[in-house]
Amino acid sequence: MNQNNRLANRINLITIIAVYLLILVGGIVRSMGAGMGCPDWPKCFGSYIPPSDESALPEGYEQVYVDSRLQKNKRLAKTLTTFGFNQLAAKVADDPTIQEVTKFDTTKAWVEYINRLVGVLIGLLIILNLWFSLKYWRIDRRVVLLSALSLVLVLFQGWIGSLVVSTNLLPGFISFHMLLALLLVCLLIGQNFIMDTDKSNLVYGKGILLILFVLFLIQIVLGIQVREEIDWMKSMTEIVRSEWLTEIGTLFYVHRSYSLLIVAIVGWFSYYNWKKGALTTPIKLLIGAIGMEVLLGIVLTYAGMPAFAQPLHLLLASVAFGVIFYLFLCTNLKVNNN
């Protein structure tokens, strides 16, 4: 790998790490209930830097931002109706939670502001990633295509982020926002896999990994739904943190029990590769991530849902998902090495 290609590979890796950092920061925002720390977008209470005190805001600012959201949501609802999403359009236009006012909170404003700054950093890195990937145009155009798709996806993510704010954290948009982040991880990892000339991570069990990939994605969706229920209880009820999971009921128990299936498949896949002498570093990373994920799940269940564990639980799930996707790509190396 020449120097230019090494630099392109390094920028891609930094971008992947930065995306995971954004997922972690986003998890912290949700666990703190700071998603509406800035009730407007891209500014924060009308400024590019959050105000230091509520006294700096005009009288009646709460209703000003509610009215602004409602106007934007009317336009969004009309667009959704045009494309046939009538049910979602009705929810965007009529959900009463969208009309809730946002009180200024310095801590929450800065937490959400930092989240947005990390998002800007991701955007800059994605642009650099595309710029340096152009060197691969004559070598492998898939690298350029994946980096260009990553840029388009980040721009789309920014727009979805604005809708998350305008709809006052409407659950469906938050979940979609998270799934798009995982798609971005896959695009960047796919690009990295193509650029990497050291194809030494030979992996066996393509069918097992495909099943694991699908089942793990389902588990993430279940986890997102559990998270949405928690967010609703946090904002709409007086239920104490330690009783959240009990109140969720069946959905949580399915999510918890389903994890046993994931652990079993990861164990079988790891054993299968160990028997073939191919227990590579990425597989060990997967084992570690799943092990820590289970441990955090136990902490969340039996230690009263401590706030610190929620974003870490999300981060480890995202890391495991990315590793599974990378390992699936590596299963194709057998054909190339025979």
C-alpha cells in the first residue's frame, strides 16, 4: 500500500471511530433526556453557541419555538401525505407531545450542542474520506461509490436530525435516525475492507454470520423499541427509574431472552472458527463486545437502570453489529485465497 492509499485508509478508520463516538454521545443525550436541550436546529436557542443563562432569552421564548416546530411539521406532514405516508403524517401534525414547551437548561443545552458539534466533525471527515477515496477511481471504483454514498447519507442524516428536533423527539424518527447511523457504519466498513490490502482475516461460516447479522439487527430494533418505551415513561409518567423495565413488560422480556440466542450463535461461530484455526482478532473483538453487552444488560436489569450503562449498552451493540458485518465480508476471502 503506497503512502496516499495508507492516508486514505487511515482517514476512513478515523471516520469510523468518529461515527461510533457520535453514537456514544447520542446515547448520552438520550439517557440524560437532553434531546431537546436545543429546541431549534441548526442553532441552539437562536444562537450558534448556547446561551449561558435563561435571562439572555426573550420573554415567551418557549412558545416561539413551539410555533416554529408546528409550522415546519405542517410542511413535513404535507410532504409525507404526498408520498402516501398518511398515518405518519397525521402523527407528525397532531401528536400532542410536539406542542410541549422546552424550558432552558444549561447542562442539557450544552450536551445537545456537543452532540451537534460531533455531527459536524463527522461531516468534515466524510468529505475528507470522499476526497482521498478519489485516488481509487482507477483501482476500484467501489471505494469511491461507497464514500459518495456515505456523504449522501450523512446529509440525509442531518435533515432527519432536524426532524427529530421539530417533532419533539417523536419516537419513530429517533429509531430511524439510529438505524441510518448503523447503515453509515456498514458503508464505511465496506469501503475499508476493499481498501485494505492485508487480507489476512480469513473467516469461516458465511451462512452462520448471515443468520447472526439478520438476528442481531432484529435485536437492535427490539432494543430501540425498549428505549422508546423508556423515553415515553421518563417524559410522561412519574414511574421511578428502577421500575421502568418492569413496566415495559413483554417487549423487554423478549429483548432479554432473545439475547440468549445471539450469545449461542456467537459461541457456535467462534468455536467453529477456533476448530479451523481461524480465531482471528475481529472474532475475539466480537466475543468481547457481546460479553460486555450481556454484562451491561444484567447491570441495567438488576441495578435499577443506571444512566451510565445505557449509552455504553448502545455503543457496544453498534460495535458488535459493525464487527459482524466486517466478518461477513471476510468470509469471501476463502474464494480469493484458494
